[in-house]
Amino acid sequence: MPRDIALPEIDVLVPVAPKDTRNVAACIGHLLRHSRNPIRAIHLVAPASLPANVPTPAALSRDIPIVWIDEAALEPSRAQVEAALAEAGCRHENASWYFQQLTKLSCFRAVPRANRHLLVLDADYTFVADIEFVNASGQSLLPMGYPLHWNLETRDHVVPEEHTALASAARLVPGWATVDAYSGMQHHMVFDRTIVDELIRRVERHHGLPFWKAFLATADASKWTGASEYVLYRHFAAAAFPERVVSRHVGAIDVIQSAKTAAFDLADVLAAPRRHGVQAVGCHSFLDYEQRLATMDYIPESLRSRLVASSRPLMLDLDDGRLRIESAITPLSLWGAQPDGHVSLG
């Protein structure tokens, strides 16, 4: 475990859905193996019935508490989120997706005794190289993530004229704007208590509503993915608190697939050969996979039609801002996309 006691200690929060149970041990185990920042505690948010069915890497975490948090104790509840979405006219069955977004944005309320920095990590994502999350100066290292518009095989990206998450964030936070052409969406985020508190304060003062109600009211109800917590936070933090954050690329490969026909799990991705420079990997099984892809306006139409038409899992290779996509086939090999950068779905 490459801990550096000169670096700030962090807490970790991992939302865990039933479909993620088989990934949790690998997620936590590799985080503990590769985090250079000392970890004070790992907090898992899940339904109360879940912990008994989820193995955790006890041997790797002897001196780090693993704390289960009953999601029913959090506000808003799944039922409150579902009711708010219905009131807004949302016809998608995506309450669980918004619930986990709000859990992340309310992370310091879920873990009130957490330190200043709290790493939020998706349960189906982890790290395969030693990595720092907060530097010695106390600055959060924020992932730049996927480009805001999915142009393949280029690092020359621009902010798109239309993007659902950008529009939702601008409606939510007065004066909110992008700082560059990258989303911040990459399955993890380092939240700073001061920044989160100020974000919530500005939103509640402007809308006269609890933060979670304002977040849902300003999301685009017509889209499956009508808002993004990572887009919202990363650009707010970089613009309003530039002295407290540093943006950086994280080299990663993610397998995405429909939950109905999932062929891989995180252990499969971890075991596969991978190209040099990969720092993180993920394996994601999406509910309503085709509906989600169909309403993602950051994917060019020509690319989206090919992705929707394909029934195979896909492999997304993010290399210093350059995105490549190819089919994920057995045996899985994470060597990146075809040399010409075209989507290989045949």
C-alpha cells in the first residue's frame, strides 16, 4: 500500500447498488492498494439488506474502518426523488440514477465527520496504478474526464453549443460556466467540504429550495441523463475555487454494457491485458442502456446510431483526452481501439 504520510488523509464514499455487489471487493481492494493518500475510513452507502451479501477485502483494510450507511437514512430518499421527478414530468425510470448523484453531492451530510476531502468512487471502477487524490498543498486533484462532445481520436475538443448537463447546471447555479471542454465525468471525484458547502449555499439561496429539490427541478426531464453531478461540481470548483483544485487527466479504460446482457464484471477488466499508461479501469452495467444512449446529446448522431445498434459491450479508452471506442469481446484485452480510431462494432 503506497501511503505517503506527508499527503492529506482522505475519506472515501462508495454508493453500492444491488447490481454492484460483485464488484465492491475489487473496487475497494485496488483503491487501498494504489491510493498514495492515507485513507481514514471507507463508507459504503447501500440498502440495509445489502451488506450481508457483499464481500469486502478485510485483509487489505485491517487498519481502515469500512462503514456501511443505510441509504434509507439519507435525504432525499429514493421515494422522494421518484416523486419529484414525476412532478417534473419525467417519464424515465431513472430515480435510482438521480438518487446516487444526490448522495454524492450530499456526501458530507452522509459522512458528517469526514475530513476536508472526500473521494467519491463508483463501485464498478477502481485504480490499477499508484495515484494521488489530494496533493501536499491540500489541493484536490480533479479528473478532467470524458470530453463534453465525443469526437474520437483527437485531443482538440471544444465546448458544444448544446449539452444537457451544461444547461442543467447553468439553470441550477447562477453564473455557472464551463472552464474547458472536458466534463469531469470519470466515475470518481474528490470533493472539498468548503466547495460543496458553497455550492449548496448558492443554490439554496437562489432557488429558495433545498438543494436536492432545486437539482431535480432544473434537470432536463425529457432526457434519461438530464443532469450530471460531476459536470456540475468540477466546473464550479475550478471556476470558483481555482486555488483549491487542480485538474488532471486520468488514463482509463471502461467497459460499458446493458445490465440485461452483461458479459463482464470488474474482475474481468482487472485481469485483462491493458495498454501502458492506464491508471484506472471500470466495468459498467447500465439500466435502460439503449434509452440512455438515445438521449445523450454529447454523442454525435452518427456515432450514437452505431452504438445503439450494437448489442455488444463496448470498450472506451480515454488517453489524455483522446477517446477511442471498440467492441469488448472475449477474451477481453484492453489494448485500446483500432489504429484508425474508428468505432469497431463488427
